[in-house]
Amino acid sequence: MLVRLGSRGSRLALSQAEIVAEGLRRSAPGLELVLVPITTTGDRDRTRPFGEIGARGVFVKELEEALLAARIDVAVHSAKDMTSTDVEGLVVGAYLARDDPRDALCGAERVRPGMRVGTASARRRAQLLALEPTLSVEPLRGNVDTRLRKRRERGLDAIVLAAAGLDRLGLGAEIGLRFPVEELLPEAGQGAIALQVRAGEEQLVRGVDDSETRSRVEAERLCVATIGAGCLAPVAAHHDGRVLTALVAAEDGSWVERHSGPDPRTLGEELLAAAAARGGGR
């Protein structure tokens, strides 16, 4: 049986697609796999802030369109790049076992007052400034290799990237600090690879689905969906296997509402109310 895997064309995305391919071959020997690289909106525009390009999902939209048009059979995503709600006609058929969900500081071993730190994430920016208000947080776009290079070229003291991506590329030595989730709460889905398929075709990838990762990531996504967060909203959600924790923050880090609870929807509603009370509601 021929299965076409759609993936972004970056080195990290292709590395993740190969991880998926290996898992599918083990679960279904004899499966014929073809990789189909697809360029997304976020790949084409590597300079403008995400908010100027479009809503959350700038790295997945073209893959989803290819799925709906039957040009591919499985879309390989970093789960953190996906929107918090499923597109009609598509479902996440599998989540691979999650890798390290934490954020990583590259270029330094700790956060120091007055540092220049690069990140394109509003979530990271808000939490970094809440952690150390004297930081200068500067925008930084590009794939992993590009951002590591730009750190050196621009003389930044450090940049923040997802630890899982660095590990998958064999770049773990670049990490000076893996932030405890108590300091930087990860993006919903961070560290997980999601396999999206057309509704009714979940059997294509069911053999590589990790039930524990699915349970945690789906709780995180539901919480974020309840808050109604877009790409630029400083919102985070992470389930550590014991409890779901989520936060919403001011963009400048001047306040952070961080709550934990068992029910994703209730937790999201609590945070939305807390943000509104802070004057940060919509």
C-alpha cells in the first residue's frame, strides 16, 4: 500500500517525517511510503512577525489543504504548530510518544539581568519578561539552524527554542538550560509529533499512536481552544501526566495568570475570566 507523507521542507520537519516513516514501517511492514515536501506560508515569509502573516496555523494550512485535496495521505506536524481546533474533514489520527516538551536557552546557562534574548514567540517573550523584566527580548524568525546562526551574527546573548527540535537534530549540545515548566510553561503540544489524516482514515497511522501523549496534548489543545488563543496571544498549556496547567499573560510580562486543574474547559474559562479582570480580555 502506498502512503504519501506530507511535510514541511525544513531540516527539522524532514527529520521528524523520517521518524514517522520509521514508526509506520515497524507498525505495518511492507508499507510503501513517499515523502512529499510542502512549502507553507510560514516558510515562505521568514521575516515578518506571525501576526502580520496570519493567524495561528501558518505552518500547517498548506498541508491541510493538500490532505483535503488528496495530494497526500498523512500530514506530519509539530503538534505545537497546529490550531487548537480540528479542520472539518480532518482529524489527528496519531500522536507519537512525546519528547522533551521544555523550552531551551541556547547561548547561556541561565537568565541574567539585561540580556538580549531572541524569540519570535509572544508566549516565550511574556514569560521571559515576567521572569526577568530587564531583558531585551528581540524578534527572531527562521528555522533552527538559521536562528542559531543569527544569534551569533547579531551578538545576542541567548535565544529560546524548543528542546525537542534541537534534540531531534542532534543539537542538544547547543542547550545551556532546559527551562523548568514552572518558569516557562510550554506551548500546547510542544514536544509531540501529530499525524493528521482525513476523517475515516485513522487506520493508516493508528499503529504509532501513543495514548498517553494523545490524552495530554488533547487536554492542552482543548484548554487553549476554550481561551480562544491565537498565534500572538501569550497563552500556554501543559499536562505533565498529573495535572494540567495553563496560563495567560500580558505581552510585556507585567502580569501572568497561571492556574491548574483537572478539566481543560473549566481551566480555560477560569483563565479567560482572570484575563478579563486584569483588563486583558477581548
